[in-house]
Amino acid sequence: MEKDIIKDKVLKLFQNRLNKDFSGKEELLDVPLFGLEIGIHAFELVYIFFDIEREFNIHISEKDIQEGKLSTINTIINMIDSYKL
């Protein structure tokens, strides 16, 4: 799957779950999800993890979480891309 398609799907998941539109806001894709700018709550991120697993038919490992692969929208996109869908 092309990275642009992954990005579009991830942004749609965030929009649906958080009611926040990140389209055209490239500067926010590298901002920490738990920071003041985006302000995601831990329970919201858990739901997004489940949405990602379901949408891309992958399993997010504890190792991925511990290595910070879910800390920004871009790291999430890169992690999904690394699964070579």
C-alpha cells in the first residue's frame, strides 16, 4: 500500500475518532499526540490503536509502543508502512 494512501486512511481515523481534521495541517503530523497542541487523552489513543489494527489488518506490538512508534501521526504512518501492506 502506498504511503499516501496510508496517510489518508490514518487521518480519516483520527478525524472520525476525535472529530479533528488534520488534512492540510502538515505541521501537526510531527507534533506529539499527548502534547498541548493536539491534546489526545490516553483512552482516545487506545481506541485509535484498535481502529488502526482493524483498518490495516495488523497487530500493534508492545515493542512498537515502547519504541515510540505511536507518538505522532507521522510515526504511526511510518509504522504501518513498515508492515509492507
